[in-house]
Amino acid sequence: MPNSRPAVIVVAPDSFKGSVSAAGAAAAMARGARLAFGAAAEIVELPMADGGEGTLDALLATWHRPHLSMATTDALGRPKAARYGSSADGRVGIIEAAEGNGLPDVSDVPLQPLRADSHGVGTIAKRLLDDGAEEILLCIGGSASTDGGTGLLTALGARFLDAAGNPVAPGGGGLGSICSVDTSGLHPRAATVQWRIAVDVDNPLCGERGAAAVFGPQKGAGPADIELLDAGLANLARVLADLAAGTRPPAEGKSGRQGPPYLSTPGFGAAGGLPLALVALLGAETVPGAELVADAVGLDAALARADVVLTGEGCLDTQSLGGKVVDAVRRLAPASAPVLVVAGTVQLSAAQCREAGITAAVSIARGASTLPELTAAADILIEDAAAHICSALAFDSAAPRSLGLHENS
């Protein structure tokens, strides 16, 4: 690389949960990188997320777009204001599902795991459809509901009916009574737009690792509730599989009633089975959350130019390498670019980092620190840690030649 070309530093962190947003972390890391690499360096900030909490803010920050607001309902049907987003041309709409079925919004009353639903999420989706969005990015996580996405589809005009042809009650408690689905009143654009659902877990819909068994307890479900919800999701999956099979020619040598393997599909257990109805009725695609965000913000193209890559999150551990932001960044980074990680805590050994393709990782902690202490000063600590780790690279004896840096730059 010619010495005359300034170094390109791509900064693409996740949020530090409970401390700093992804945009705030990116800005802090960029300041630290600037101290190390000098004013001539080109620093590209791309706040990231894994599809859960903070994804809406990360995407809007990257697109330099404000959030939009509208009236919807929480998981118990009570009025609330929700945030959502849209690209500058209005083509892509962004929904963080917890704005319409989030657990924190219903924590002021006893949890109702059989009643909570995703109708409020569907209200936001309807607004985006009415406004002409061609693609909807649905970021799920932090939900209070286990309704298989029936509430969302109900808000878009679908009807889930019992044996007598009557609509079943909202929430997961009525899923076992569903015998058919009436889609005649579905929003006219619901099945024509592209739906992409960001998931950050690989749990299947049902069973020991399913939506009810794993995530039901945090939503207030006891053993009897879990059994009822799990059976209800399985019933809904069978009904939807039959419906899907009936809308296309059966595969050669197969019965039209077999349908897709909804019960065991990885990721369908996310957010109370929310992907189920959207995939079955609208042809939605489930995508690992970090990959969806990476695609939406153009991470691949940015990293292709990078001389140094800086990423981070609250805790760097083995889960970080299994579909989280750090994993997406290190996989997309060019082999020639060092990958540096700044984290609240680093639980991977140097050998594990090296094996994963991470050049170096540092914690923001300055000696022994409590979580409240780290949280209170996270912004400053992230900047300082980024400056430290970048300085070690920038002033390495080979770095000025390989990165186009100059002494005292």
C-alpha cells in the first residue's frame, strides 16, 4: 500500500447493553482510533446490532435517519406510543418488535403469558404497508408474547378461527383451538412486500428447546402454561403447514398435507414463535440478526476497504462467535485487516481470539471495577480502550509502512 494513502479504519460495534448505544460506542471508538491513527485517517462508523434490542437505533444512526412515532398497543392491548423507522426513500421499513409486544411495557402488572399477543407489532407493520414500504425488516426479541405471530397477522386482517368458525381469543392461550385461517381480509400488500425477520437464537418452535419451554418462564409461564403454549404452537404449525401445502402443488410423490417442517425449524422459537405465521402466510425469510443488519448498513462493502477493523460489545465470550455482531464483523473482514475488539469484559483467551481471527481484544475496565462503575463511565472508557489497542498497532514498527502512517501523524 502506498504510504501516501491514509489508513481506512472501519468501526462497527454492537451496543454495550445498559451502558452505551451502538452509535455511542462507535463514536467513542472512533475518537480513540483518531488519537492513535491521526487526523489523516479515514474512519468509517457503522453502528451494528444483532437483531434484538438496539437494532432500530443502530440502523437509523447509520442511515442518518430520525425515528418515527405512532400510536399502537402493548402486549396486553393497552395504548402506547411506538417507535419505528424508514429508509430515506421509504423503500425499507424497520420495526423493533418489542415496541409493540415488549416485556418491559407490561411489567407494571402481573404477567399474562396466555393473553399477551403481538397485535401491536402488526399495527406498526400496517402503517409501513400503507406508506408504501417494499421491504420490512422485523427485529424481534424481548417479547412478552407466545402467540406464533397470530396477533401480528390479525392486525393485518387475517382471522384465526376455531371449529365453529369463530375467531379465537388473542394470545397464546387460544392457539390450540385454531382449526383454520381466513386470509381473505389480509392487507393487499402484506404478501407482496419482502419480509426479513432478524433472529439471534436458533431455538425451534416446540419441544424442550422451544419457545414456550425456554422463554416462557421469563414471560410468567408456569409448567401448565408452558405445556398449553407448546401444544398450541404445535397445533398452529400443523394448521399453517396444511394451508401452505394447499396453496401450491405437492412435491412429486408426496402428500399435499406434509408441509414445511415448522416444528423443528431453527429460529422459529424466537419471540414466542413470531416467525411462524409470517413465514407460512407471507413468505417471510428468517435471517441471523447480525447478518441482516450488516447487509442493511453495507458492512461488507465498507470492510472490503478496511486497513483496520474495530468492533466490540458488552461481553466478549464464546457466544460472541456464534452469530453475534463480533462474529459477523470478523467473518466479513478481509484477511489483511487486523480485527480489534473492545469489550466491557473479555472472557476469551488470547489463543481463542487468535483461532477466531481476532488480532487483539481489550476490556474497558481499569483494574478491578464494579458494573455500576463501568456503566457510569462507559463512553470514556471505550474511547480510552480503543486508543490503547489502536496505538499498539499504529506505532508497531511495521505499522507505519503497512498502514500508510507517518511518524507523529
